[in-house]
Amino acid sequence: MAAYHRPSTIGAALELLAAPDRVALAGGTLLNADRAPSRLEAVDLQALGLNRIETVGGGVRIGAMATLGEMSESPAVPDRLRAVARAEAPSTLRTLATVGGLVARRRPDSLLLAALLAHRGRVALAGPDGENEEDLARVLGEGVPAGTLITAATIDPTGAVAVAATGRTPADVPIVAAYGRRADGAVAVALTGVAPVPVLADGSDPTAGLVPEGDFRGSAEYRLELARVLTRRVTEELAAAGDEGER
Amino acid sequence: MEIAFELNGAPAVVEAAPHESLRAVLRRLGMFSVHYGSDSGETGAAAVLFDGKLASADVISAAQADGHAVTTVEALNVSPELDPIQAAFAAVGAFQSGYSAGAMILGAKALLEADPDPSEAAIRDMLSGILDRETAYAKPVEAVKRAAAVLRGDRPEPFGPLVLEPMTDGVRPTAVSPDDEPPAGPASVPRLVPSREVPDMAVVGRPEVKVDAVRLAKGNPAFTDDIEPRGMLYAKVLRSPHAHARITRIDDSKARGMPGVRAVLHHGNTPRVKYASGGQSWPNPHPYDQVSFDDKVRHVGDRVAAVAADTVEIAAEAVRLIEVDYEVLPAVFDEREAMAPGAPVIHDEDDTHHICDPERNLVHHITARRGDLESAFATAPHAFEQTFRVHQVQQCPIEPHISVAWLDSDERMVVRTATQVPFHTRRMLAPLIGMDIKDIRVIKPRIGGGFGAKQEMLIEDIVAHLAIATRRPVRLELDRAEEFYASRTRHPQTITFRTAVDHDGKLLAQDMYVLGNTGPYGTHGFTVQIVSGLRGLSSYNASAKRFTCDVVYTNIPVPGAYRGYGGPQGEFALEAHMEDVARALGADVIDFKRLNWVKVGDEMDIAPHLGERAPAEGELDEYPKIMSSGIEECMAQGLRESGWHRRNDPAWKRPADRPHIRRGIGFAFAMHGTAIPFLDMGGCSIKLNDDGSFNMLIGATDLGTGADTVIGQIAAEVLGVPLDDIKVYSSDTDVTPFDTGAYASSTTYISGTAALRAAEAVRKRLKERAAMLLEIDEPCTIELRNRRAHAPDGRSVSLEEIALDSLHMQEHEQIMGTASHVSPDCPPPFGAQLAEVEVDVETGQVTVTKLVMAVDCGVAINPITASGQVEGGMTQALGYAHCEEMVLDDEGRMVNPSFGPYKIYRADEMPETVVYLVQTMEDSGPFGAKAVAEIPKDGVAPAVRNAILDATGVAINDLPFTPERVWRALRAHA
């Protein structure tokens, strides 16, 4: 980093970020890990008051600067989702990594992003004209719109949940994972590891339209097979849980 | 910019650059407990409490920390005594190298402040961000539980082994009843099965706290990077982007012109002196195929140039400014292709000698044989052949390679370095830098793990060259990616076994062919492969044996020494093959192996033919024999602990509630060596101090293994004093006696015997002086115990009185003893390795749920450090079997040079690990000891493989058992 800024208002942050070679610094687990010389200037968002996690209406609003650790301990967040937040990063990084940073980073293998998708995640974005909300799926697909700043993610915390994943070891970042949620009788399954970003799957044909990119942990063919198997498992588990499970 | 924050409760104000990490700033402020493991924070070695929460200081910028509270473990160092949390970690042997001790202690502090009685899951979750390459996390978990108990006001029992009754007579097998439950106890506690032949001793065999526990628990400056000479420069290395290329032009003018750059070295300005970098005894095995900087590069990451500059950042930028033109050459990576016609010739220079066939990339062709193999196969009723492939992994010490070199006031070269081989390094460095050995001093401080990667003169020549060029101290530390692709790794191999068996299931012949991949340089390439042969052909008796091996050059990152040293490769193939032979014969696998494995009195017939200086064939006058083996006790304890009988329980193997899961248990017979006979040598010097304590100087190199402690215990036992009265100083070539170094499972056995003999010499003189003071004619009747010399008539004199008398009163002398030791023997430790797995037959995911190792290491001098070696070794071996792999792309670039993509086990995903120490009395070892450090690396991969076979009926002969590989094997089988 060539320079460091710590604005205290969202307006000041947006103004700083509007200049070239400026980059938002959330938890720093990604940005600060790269020690190569850079012209970039960091705009640290820690003083913006964006770390609250609260119940708003029927949903939960998770501030963009709330850490994964804070999310994993918040009583406002459903148990299974807390566990997923905890598993997203090890102890020494989850105290730094933020929900906003997670969304901005758009990692294809993030189970927490898949979970937010299944919980009808939306992203609050602050821009020059104020704050508005976008579907998380759209933000993941298209990236954070230029000139805006993630201020929160909101989710519907209700419903029954099932998770299935395949990795090299129990705590490995899954090669492919399925996060299923059943609410109001409808099942949504989000998948990781089968597309450039986590995606909501078609329950009847979970691999429809997917063209995963293979790597050393799993070929495209294998990832599609995992998508089928893991989607079936979470779907069956949610079906077995029935309406009672939603409560 | 100015940063103000709270550090350990006090205000701190520092100047920091915007790019600087909090780790760098804390170290600059003298917080040496905060260690570098990587820049991306995933090792946790630099974790601190950030506003009370555990967080990696690698990925917190100093600027971010402005206004926050930071706590390091130094905050606990308010008195000479240890804080209760530090004390708990020391008490249970939770540290090996202690490189990440500060992070673990701080994590425990934060956890216990939030929850005074945390669950084991919560403790493991806390530890999930601190990678430990040395333990299986069992003892750190126990330390947190113990600290919690102490802080709650409980007084836990002293930590020690769980002593068990033997299940056998030590010789004959015994049947294990399914109703026989294994003993209950925490996983961190070794189960110790004593031998009647081993007497009770005062210090040996006791769970003594490590002699370096205080400095490690407090995070005191103990490691290479913790001392910074004034005016120190920082080095960076320009590395090759190509797997194979000739350097046609190099222009360093822009780099040299950059302010702050003090030297730039490359092949154009550095003497061309050929060497082999493996840290081995003189004369190092040929070929000498390396130079400090060459005009040809042979793997991605190979050295091109090095820069010394005022800061790391300037050095890194200068490296980028060096202009290099390459003539890119074809490359070859797979050992099975290296000798093919048309394969690129990797060593085409004319000044490398003793390559077997450079045109075919064949470095060595090795053979050894006993008996008439051809007749045995021609007449055998059963013959079997299988081929196995083992892959490339990295040692992954959390402390990367780091060296600091400077010229002292006498113009001698001093190198403070993270090495396992300080004496070899001194000798090998001398010709490269044009100095005499006498003008070089190599100091080994504490090391943050080595595992063989540091049995190498890897970067010491670079810092020494730069120190000469600049006449200033120079420091070079590898980053994590460099540690992966530019240090050393485990040799990949393709291994073929042929076995001939008679009608009764007895082996008639075994024939092993190893095609070893030594990468671009031959370092350790010869010896590692012969150890594969040694391990592959020593475990079972057969009247005819043959070992054939081709070692080839390729363009992969350089293989070298890695704990186990060829053993894990050979034993994976052997134990998988023997399992399959048993199944093919319809025999019980344990009965079949037991019928054939070596027993007390059997000759180790191939061993003398497989050595650096061994004859390949022909009868020798004498062959070494097995003199001690506790394998039957290991088997009984291991089978009971594993619940072996469940292999025959369909309800257990196919759990009704998880229809896609199959369970299995696998076994591997493990056998290793103890030191290299007639080669490994250790020295020790002991002197008496005024107060009756002793200084002990040893060349042995403690990597975190506890060698200083164990060798101190041996001396303390002889001298009749507590361990605390032995002050151990190890590994400084100017000060301590010679030692070959920490490798080949030799330290306790070789260096420990040197210490035993030096202590015996001191004891003899102490008795003589005591006899003089007590006016007794026969000094040999005097016994040393409890810091006193006791006469048979009940009178005694203290060692302090003897010291004061001899140093100050009469017939003045310094009572001291010096000894060295080399052994003609190589007594093997034995072990029963068992693994329990669950296989998801739909996805191929393998979950290892339990590892059991019952090991006969002779007498464990310290059962806690010994069990720590087994726990940690098994965990590394589990990674080898299950999830670790260096992956190269088509151009030879490693695609996963960071933790995460390169997966090593962390605390919250470990299987249960249980260790049994089965005592035997090995008369050739100090107080009966044999080796323990490497045998845990041998059996895990075949045991997991055989467990998968037990669970699914599918045999997989390639490592590692990653989900897609298993899934494809299951599909092919179906």
C-alpha cells in the first residue's frame, strides 16, 4: 500500500474511493496478505460503524464490517448459519475477515456466501445517491457496482437448513458444497465450487447450466457429480425434516 | 506515518510505512514471540490478541492497529516464574520447537477469559488458526484444559504416562478378545508398557519438562531471526520463472543503481565452485552438480541472482529490476519420462562428474542383492507383482529457512542459521566462499522445525557471499512460497515389488525396483533411494532379495531429506503389497505378515549392502542381527486399541443411518533404523561448576524434538542430579564438540551415548574426589544420587563440596569429561500402525477417524517427548497419505504454494490419535534407548490405504487419497 486513509463517514469513504488507485480495506485478510509493492491506497472502513448485527423486521442485517467471528457468535443469526460462519475461516483470521469483504471477494468456494444466497441474501450498497439494496446473487454475478460501498448484508433467517460438502479433510475448504434451506415449503439449494461464484441451483436438475472449471482438487466432471450427489442429500434431508423442521 | 496503540497495557507510538504489517512493527519493538510463518496469516505463528481477540498480525497493517489494543505473550512475563497458562503448556510437553508458542498461549488466555471451562471442541476451534507441524495438537489441547483447571483453582495431577500391564510375554503373540476394552485416558497421555528388564531410574524414563520450556513459553529471543546485528542488510533472491533454461544475458545495472542496494550477485560475478548441498558426512555423495549461481536454471524457483539492500522492500524491488534473457529449454517432470529417448538433458555442463549417464538423466544406478532370486521366482508356487506411485510433498516447517551471516572482528565468517547440520554446513560452505573451515563459525539457535528440509546447506552460501561482498551482516529469509518450491521436498518415486511365496505362505524372494525422482540436483538423491530399499527389503525374511534403483534428474522443485528419508515411500509400497499378497493367498493379513516379519535373532541381511560405502553384493563375514523387538506387545496393544475385531462386524462397517458410508481398519507393520552405523557420530563435553551443577556442550541439533532435554536426562541420571542441574548448550561449531547433526533417527542413540560416556568420565572423577574427601580407598563403591556422593557406610559429601574442593582448595582441577560415539549397530525400532477410516462411496471422500501407533523404541528416555514425536510424525504422515501434494502445472510452476491449497491438518479436524510406548531393553543404546523420531512416518499411508481397502474392497496404489482419486477408483471397481 502506498498510503492509508481511515474515513469516519460513509460519504468521506465514497469520496476517497472515487479517486483512482484507491481500494476499500475491510478486514485485510486478503489485501494485507499481498506484500508486493503497489500504488494502491487503502481506504480503511473500520471507523464507519458498519459492524452491527441486528434483527430488522423479519430479517437479520449484518453490517459489512462485522467479522465472521462476530457473525458466528451473534444470537441474531440462526445456529447453522453461525456454524457456517465459524467454519469459513480459522480462529486467527475469522476475527478479522468481514462479511462485506467476503461478498466483495466473491470466492467460488465460499460456503458462507452460498448460505447467504439460500437465505435470500441481499446486499445494502451505499452510493452517492444514498443506500439501496441489490440481490446478493446479482452482486456476486456482476461484482460490487462502481462508486458504491457495501454497508450490510441482509438475510431471511427462517427455515430448515441442511448442509453437505466434500473436501480433502473435515475442515478443508469444500471442493463442492451444497447449502439447502426449506422455508414455506419451498427448497432453495446453493452450491459452491461449480461456477465462478456460488450459485443457486435448480432443485430438479442441479447441474443445469453449470460449466465448472476443474483444478487439482476436482475436475469439472467430478464437481458436477458432487453437485448432483450433495444436492440430493440436502434435499432429502430437508424433505425428511418436513414442515416441522422449518420451525 | 505515526501509529499510536496500546501494547501490552502501555501506550506505544511508532513510525510505520503504510504497507508495514503489525507483525513487522511488533518485532521491531522487541516482541520476539511474534513469528513469521507466511504473509497471509494462515500459519498463526504471528497471532496476537487484537482488542482481546486472537488475530494474525501478518494481515493486520500497522496503520489498522492505530487506536487498538495489542497483546503479545510478553505481557505475561512479569516475573521469573511462568504464568499459569505458560506453565501448563510447559508441563504437558505442548511445545516441540515452540515457534508458535506465543500464539497458542494467547489464544488460550482469550478463550479462558471468555469461558473458564471450555469444551474440547472450543479449544480445538481456538487452535484452528495456529498450524502446528510438530504435534498432533493433542498436548496443546491438554495444556489448555490443564490451564483452565489451574485457573479455576483445581490442582491437576502431575502429567505423565498411563502405565499399563503387558498383554504378552514380550515374545509370543496373544489373542485379543473383542470384549477386552482399551484403557481409558486422554489422547495426550502416552500409554507406557514397561519392560521387566528396565530398572526404575531417577531421571531417565521420567516425564521431565523440556529444558528450553521457559524461553519458549515466554517467547524470549531464541530463534535465528531474534538477533539483529547492527547495520544488517536484507537479501532477496531472483528466481527462475522457467523449469529449464539457459541464461543468455543478465544485466544488473538498474538494480545496482537503485539507492539502498549494496550488492548484486549472480553467475557473472560469483566463483563457480561445484558442490552437493545435502548435509551429509564427508565426502558428500556425488555428483557435485550445483554452484552458488549458474548460467543455467533447472526448475521454477532455481536461483538466478541475489541482492543485499538496506530493507527487504528495496531488495525485492532490486530483484525485479535485474534483466535476464533466457533461452527456454524443454523440460521433463515425471521420472517415468526422464530417461526416454529425446528427453531434455538436464545436466549438459562439462564440469559435473560422476553422473551415471548424463545423456539419459540417469544420476545413479544402484543394485544390491542376496541369494538366488531367479531360482526362487522360477520355482515359487505363488508370485506377485505390483507397481505403486508416491508423490511430492514438502516438509513445511512453520519457520522457513532463515540465515544471518556476518564477518566478526577477527574477519571470520559467522553464520547464525536455522539448520539441522551446523558442522556439515561449516565444512561445505568453506570452499564456496573461499575461506578455511577454521575461519567459519556456524551457530544453530532454536529452530522452528526442520523435518529434513534443513538437513541442507540451502541458503547459507548466499548470505555468506553477500556478507563478504558488502562487509555487513546480511539476513535472508525465505517466504512461504519459496519454502515450497525453492527449498527441499520429498522424492517422488515409482516402485515395483515382486514377491515369491511358498505353499506355506513363507516368502521366498522379494525384488524391489525404485525409479526415484531427484529433481534437478542430486542432493540426497542417492541416500534417500537406498533407504527406500533398506526399508522395503528389511522388514520381512526371504532367502533371496534384490534391490534395483534408477535415480533420475527432472525439472521439479528439488527433493531432499524429509523425515523418514525414503522409508515412507518404501514402506507404503511394501505394506500395501504385503496386504494384497495376503488377500490373494486367502490368508489373514496379520498371520501372513507375522509369519514373515523379522524377529529377534534374525539377520538384517540386505542392510550392509545398502549404504553410502557398502558393497552391493557378496557374502560378508557377519551380518547385523535384530537384538530387541517388542512387536508382539505392540500388536496386542494396538489391535485392542483399534477395535480390530470390528473388521468382521457388518453393522459397524456399513452404518445403517449413513448408507453411503463404509468403515474399515487398516494395519501396517513399521520398522525403521536407529542412526547410520559406522558413520553418524556425536560428541559431548561436561564440566562441573562451583555449585555442583554441570555445563553440557553437545553438537547434537535440537530441532524441537527435545534432544537437549533427553540428552540432559541421560547425563543427569549418570551424575545423580536433577535435570535442572545440567545446563545444556548445543550446536555451535566454535564451542561444542562435533556432531553429524539431526537426522537418521540418531540423536538419542548416538549423541545420547556420547553424553552417557562423557558423564561416566565425570562420574569417575567425582567418585575419586569424593573418596579423597571421605577418606575411602575404593572410589568404585561410592554412588552418586540426589546431588551427593554416598559412601557404603552412609556418609556422603555433596557435589558442591567436591566442586569447591577441586576448584579452590586442594589438588586443583577442572572436573570434566569428553566423549564421542559412533555405533556399529543400527537397532531397529518396531511399530504397529493402525488406521480407522470412513469412506463416502458416493463422493470418494475419506475421513480418517482414528490413528493408533504402538511403538517399540527401546526405553523412552522421556515418554512425553517421545510420544510427542509419534503424535507429530503420524500427523505429518497422515497428510502425506491423505491430503498433501505439490501440484505443478505443465510449465513446472507449483500451483498451490500456500497453506490451504496445500492442505495440512489443523487442530479442529484431527482424528483421534493414541500412542503406546512399548519398552524393550536395547543393550547397545543409552539406558536401552532406540530411535522414535522417524518410525511414525512409515506406517500411516499403507495403514490408511489398507483401511480403505477393508472398507470398500478397492486397492489404490497412488498417493494421496484425495476425494476424486478415490471416487475414480471406486467407479472403476464398480
